[in-house]
Amino acid sequence: MLKIRNVQTYYGNIQALKNISMDVQEGEIITLIGANGAGKSTTLMTLCGVVPATSGTIEFQGRNITGMPADQIAALGISQVPEGRRIFPYLTVMENLDMGTFLRKDKDQIKQDLKNVFQMFPILADRRNQQGGTLSGGEQQMLAISRAIMSKPKLLLLDEPSLGLAPIITKRIFNIIKKINQEYKTTIFLVEQNANLALKLADRGYVMEIGAITMTDTGENLLASEAVKKAYLGM
């Protein structure tokens, strides 16, 4: 579904991504782990077209999207839940969800998807007329994920979904991510600092250090790796 080859990204004179190559197959959950500042979020921003790749190629479903504007990439079916959630705080829950449907025309299916979202996150149904900024951190993360789902993505990019959340809420969010993958048949690219949870969830994983991919394997094998245990699992 997604093919990344020798991608480099710069912020001014600072190189953030160093010739990274990755693959994401349809239906998979892929995770990218690494320390703060490794380049994980930049990877997602580059895939979305927000931060343009300086060199290399990115293909989505066989189409070269390198350098394509972010709105056109979104229209192809790539949706991101950014780090820090970034909902619209002064819009209601319903208005935030409506924003996710901006590019869609299938009104009947939108109604069904909204019903499904409210089944997954009943608290959002209860607070549909409440401003997004008044929700708790966990509820805002649920809203950010739901807004992305409402765009009906083929590929869902999740950037640090557990950031700032209590463990019990984090567990619930990860269960929902698995459900989205299995029931909605949505391919997921997950960036996450909680390497233990992320690798347990993922079919395959990549390890990033200072802008470069240093390891790749199944989630299970990376969990068992002594190098990963020492660097990211505190073992």
C-alpha cells in the first residue's frame, strides 16, 4: 500500500530524515518506535505532505505522491491523528466530526459511520454538543481518532496516541486502534513512544534513531530483541 524509498527531509540545514525506506502492506498495523527527536513525527508529516521530502520517493497504492499537496494526499485516503490531538477547541464534538467528512459525498454512509463512532465512543455521543476544548485529554484523543475515521481513510496515521493519557485510558485507546484495523479494515501506521504496547499491537515494526531506520522485524521479534529491550523497554 505504501512504499517509502530513500526519503530525506530537512528543516532548513538540519537533516531530520536520512534515506529512510519502509513498506506498509494493506491491512497491517505498522509501528515506528524511537526516542524523542528521532524523526518519528517528521516521518508522518512527510507522508502527509505537510513537510516535503527533499529527495527520495513515496508511493501510495502505486501512485507517486512525493511533493503532492497535503489536501490532495488526504483526498487519496491518508488521514493523520497528529501528536497533541489538535482538535478544534471552540467547535462542538459534532462540528469536529463534521470536519472529518469535508471531502466526502456519500451522505448515507456518513450517517452510518457516525453511528459506528458513537458506538465505539459513547461519551462522544453524550457530549456531541459540547465544545471540544472542554473535554478531558482522553476524550479529546477519542475525538481526534473519530474525526479521522469520519474521513473514511484507507491508511490511518497515528502520532503518539497515548501521550499524556492515564494507563487505563491508553489501554482503551489501543483496544480501539485494534478494532479499527480489524473491523474497518483500515491499515494503520502507528508512531508511539510506549514501545511495549505498540510492538504488542503491531504486525511489524521499525526502529528509528537520529533520523535513520536501524532495525525492522515483526512486532513479536522486536519485543524479544535485547537491543530493543535495553533501549526502549527499560529491561
